[in-house]
Amino acid sequence: MSAFYDHFTRHSHGEGLKARSTHYCPGCGHGVAHRDLAAAIDELGIQDKTVLISPVGCSVFAYYYFDVGNSQAAHGRAPAVALGHKLAHPEAVVISYQGDGDLASIGLAETISIAQMGLPITVIFINNAIYGMTGGQLAPTSLMGQKTSTSPDGRIAAMGQPLKMAELIASLDGPVYVERVALFSSRERVKARKAIKKAITNQIEGRGYSFIEIISECPTHLKMTPQEAEEWVKTKMQPVFPLGVKKDLTVEPWFKRGIPSFEPEAVLGLSGAEPLDETTRRTAAVWPGHLPARDIAIKLAGSGGDGAQTAAMLLTRAAIAAGFDATAIPSYGPESRGGTSYADVHIAEQEVLNPAASEPHALVAFNAPSLAKFAPTVPEGGIILYDCTVVTDPAGLPANRRILPIPLTRIAADLGRPMVKNVVALGALHAALGLLPESGIVDTLRHVLRGQARPAAPE
């Protein structure tokens, strides 16, 4: 068994000679680092429990090659994603694989914060002194005098000094093992493989956070042959980034966290949450029996100006005023280009445990892109409410859902206020769900939107 897939589908659908070819440029250090990481995973027998986190950068397609658990992270956010995986699945071996632009620039705050926590996570940091994937810009690790696409005359003092991440991480209290290695010779590659294996072993044994920096070649942006790039790393990078162990603490295994529970009853019990009594509930009598127990999710989506975000805020505030727990999480997509901007709302009898609405009980869609994108996420028995003034011929709506075509825009226009179609949507949603007291919704509208009343028409 190998930590690599038998075929790499990144090129030619895994056929022919390219079935074992990566997308990396000839001479790139990423391929060698991948090989050494895969070898360590195989030697330790942890393929089935490994989770590899790859963010934006030249390593972005690592999931095409590693036959392990994979998570893609936003630029710089791999440490945070790794932390989530480790806490949710303590038995997993979580490896964050990052480049210098990602780890030392975009994600520097996450890198420092999670290293200081010291939890058993393994970070593999590829330092090739350049932004490789995005065009060869100046990186935090670029050398003084180094010419890049954004420092065509070379890095100068005003651009700051190269950031020495291994030394920085080693100065923190959290990490137990930090080493910088290289790939420019067989001898150094052997050291690199041993360092990677040791960093993973520390995690397996629950000893703590380990950080391996690998100074690496980027022949493309150095405009060199692979051999010349190896020599450049050896003679130019190594003096600035000295190789060797920066920190190696001998600590007893300490991370013995139990597998967390994801059952709402257990989580509420652990948090000490108690059912809301009549002294804390202001207007709502009891959680409506016709709705799913404990918690429902609602997604409101449309283009910019449709009022989805405002409607979500109003709904959330009305729920809180009714004595329920409620959250609203906005997400702004490419709405200026006709896409979708949406908000996730959760309303719970006691406590919202997850504010996202990946499978909403009810969807309110103000435009066709939102309906097409989110209707399939509504589970059977859920509600799909859309503006049939705008979406006149919806196609492919899922079966076994309650479909409610409401002319939101037309109703608002008939009222003389086209912009209040989001409030019309709240009224339709209230009629469909029967969740909140009508008086509570009206009171919230009056309170939040006071001062925005329409001037009286002249006689």
C-alpha cells in the first residue's frame, strides 16, 4: 500500500506516461518533499488515519497525489483547518503542508497562534523564497537583492529582511520540535526524510507540535536549470536560512483527548445549558410542535440589493426577542455580477450549536441563481419559497419539498415600495413556518426600521 494514488488524474486522466506525473515544474522541490512525506506515512503505517491539509499555492493540488484524507484550505488558513480536524478527530494524524507565501505571509497569524497552542499537529513548510504559483512575486522569505516580479531591481532594506520562520517558531513555548532541512543533495534529502518522520511520530505519540522547514528549489522563477537552482539554494539560501535542529524538547506524551461527541443532547449537557423557563422567554410560549425539534435552519439568498441580509437580521432579532437562541451568518458572493449573496439563519429552542445552514429547512430565494444553487440543498419535507415575479420558469426543483412561488416583487410594487420585497418574504415565511409570534415580528420591524418610514404622500 502506498500513500500515493496508483494514478495521478491531474494530467491526461491518469493515462499513459503522465499517470505518474505531477503538475510541478521540473526540478521543483515540492515533488521531492511529496515523495519523502509519502514515504514517512507508509513507514509509520498511518495512511488510513492521515489528514493532509493543502491551501492555496503550488501545493494546492496535493489531493490529486496523496491517497489519504484531504482538506482544501483557504489561502493561509491551513493551520486553523488542521486544528479543527485534530480537535474533532484526536486520533487522526493531521499534516499541514504549506508554502512560504501561504504560511509566512497570508497565514502568519494562524501559524503563530496555533504553534503557540502546542497541540500535536505536524507542519511541513516549503520555503523556496518566492510566490511560485501566482507569478514569482516577492515572498516574506525572498533574499536581500533577489529579483522578483515585484522587486525587479532586487529586494532592498525598505522591503524588510527575509523572515526566518524556523527560528521564529522555535522561540515560542508551544512547539516541541523545529528543524530546517534542504533538498539540494542526497545527504540533505536523507535528513529531510528523517525530520519529517520524526515530526509525524511526535504527533502520533501525542508529544506536541512539530514544524519542519524545507528550503527548496524553484527553477522556473529563478530562471535556472534544476542543477543551477540546487546550487543557488546551497550557496545563497543556506547561509541566510541555516540548516539544522532549532528546537527539540523531550516531553512525555500528554495529548490524550477523548473523541468529542457530536450529539446535540450531549453537547448541551456538557455546556450546562438549561431549558429556557418562563422568566427568560418573553413572548414565545413553547417551541412549535410542528417544526423539527430544537433547531431549524433558514437560508435567504438573492443578488445585491434584494435585502436578503437585512431580512436575515430582522428574522434573527425577532427570534431573540421571542426568547429563542438565534444566529445569522452573512456570505457575500459575486452578487454585483448577477450571482448570489446569502445569509444563514439558525433559530433554536435552547442553543444554536452550528450557525451554518448547509441543509436549510427553509430557503427564501430572490433570484434564479440563488434558487438553482440552493434548492438542491433543502432536504425532503423542507420549504422552498421563491420570488415568482423574477423567477418565472424554475427548472429542476427537487421533489418532495413544499414549493411556494410567491410574487414578492409584485406585491411590494403594489404596495408602492418595491424595496420592501424582503419584508414581504418574511411575511410569507412566517405564514409557511408558523415559528414566531406575528406580534413579535411586527414589533421587531417597528424597532429596527424606525426612522425609515415612508413620508406621507401630499394631498
